[in-house]
Amino acid sequence: MKRFVLVAAVLFATSAFAAAVAPKDAKVLEAKSGNISFKHDTHKAVKCDACHGAGEPGKIAKMDKEAGHKMCTECHKAEKKGPQKCAECHKKA
């Protein structure tokens, strides 16, 4: 029982810390077909390492068209959540 409480406390502290360091403002990714507004708040259920890789989250090393489509679109389709069509992500100003 003590082990369960300890594990629960560590998981809670880790998730609270991750939520505290996640940017509050939308991250705007510039694209020719229209900018993409990414909000960490709407991705709370996704573990940081799913996008940022192992270790402490930092800037994603390579976020170009190919990487973005592979990471974001494939996840949205697999989870059957979020935008899945071009104009749902890409917003022309």
C-alpha cells in the first residue's frame, strides 16, 4: 500500500510539474498554406515525450512540413480526435 501511495504521489507531482512548464499561449507554426495555432492546453492527455522525445521537454528539433504531418496528422487520425483536414489546422490570415 505504501508503494502505491508513493507511486501515485510521484506521478501526480510529475504531471503537475509538466502542466506548470507547458506554455500557456498558443504556439504559432508558420506555413505557406496558412499558419497553425498549437495549444498545449488542448493536448493535456498526451504525454510530453510523445512529441518531444525522452527527457525533459524542450523545443522540438525538427518541425517542418513532413515532420509535422507525420507527428500531428497521424496521431489525430489514430486517436480519431482533433483536426484531420488541411483547412482545420492551416488558417489563412
